[in-house]
Amino acid sequence: MKKTIATIITATLMLSGAAVADQEMSETAPRVADHHMQKAQSPGTVVNVAANAGQFDTLVKAVQAAGLQSTLKGEGPFTILAPTDAAFAALPQSTLQALLDNPDQLAKILKHHVISGKAPASQVASSDDLTSLNQTEIAVQKMDGKVMLGEARVVKTDIMADNGVIHVIDKVLIPEDFDMASLE
């Protein structure tokens, strides 16, 4: 009987010790979250988001050619009025190539597509005009329930990035004061 009581006491002490060790370990050990509870990865910069979207390959190539990649990967925030690949394809091929071959002129065109600050679609739509990074004006009009930026129609809005927002447009915007003859 003494042996049985001793065994029960020993077992009880061992189990309570294990419970205390488990409790101590659970308080100090890193917790592994359920995969459903994990925070979503950040989308990246406006350049990363555009590069991963699959419809802005020409824009990304142009940003690189103009030497604006490091600027647009910076803190920002930026609002990008992003022409699609189809919008760039609508330009005469010679004009697009001339822009890609002339980084300074290309930068002027691209900066006309960038607004300082993070302007969601509601803010853009309620504006009369937007001022670009190169201090050129972009007229904002509402026509038949659609928002027009200059002659470009906004086709998708509020694509969020860590350092700004992207609004997709269907045409390349050319500043009024840009001399297309300067490309030749």
C-alpha cells in the first residue's frame, strides 16, 4: 500500500511538473499563427505592383528607361495614372521608340502621369484638375458616369501599393506644353 501511495504521489508530482513546464514553455515559446490568421503580405511599391500586374510592361520599361524607378520606389506617396500596354501600343511606334531613346523627354511624359500624394478615386473624381509631378495640369471631367483625365478614360481605380495608389487609364497623357517635334 505504501508503495502504491508512493507511486501515485510520484506520478502526480511528475504530471504537475510536466504541466508547469508546458505552461512555462507556452508562455515563452514563439506562437505559430494559424495560416488563416496570418497578415497578408504588403503589395510593394507602385513600381512593384505595376510590374506584377501584367498589363503595364511598357510603362515599367519606360520608367526604367527614364531613370525614375528609384524615385517611384521611394517613400512617396504617389498617385500613378497608369497607361496600359494597349494605351502605349496606340502611340505611333516611332514616337514610342523615340521616347524610349530619349530619357529626358520620356521622364517629362511619365512625370505627367504621377501626382504627389495618395489620391483615391473619390478624390480624383471630385477634382476639377490634378497637378502632376512636373507641375503640368490634367483636366478631370465626368462624362456619362465615367471619369476622364485629359483624353484618357479611367478604366480601373484604387489599386493600392505601399507607397501610393494606381488608377488605370486607356491612353498615354501628353502634357499640353510638350513638343512632339522634339522627339525627332
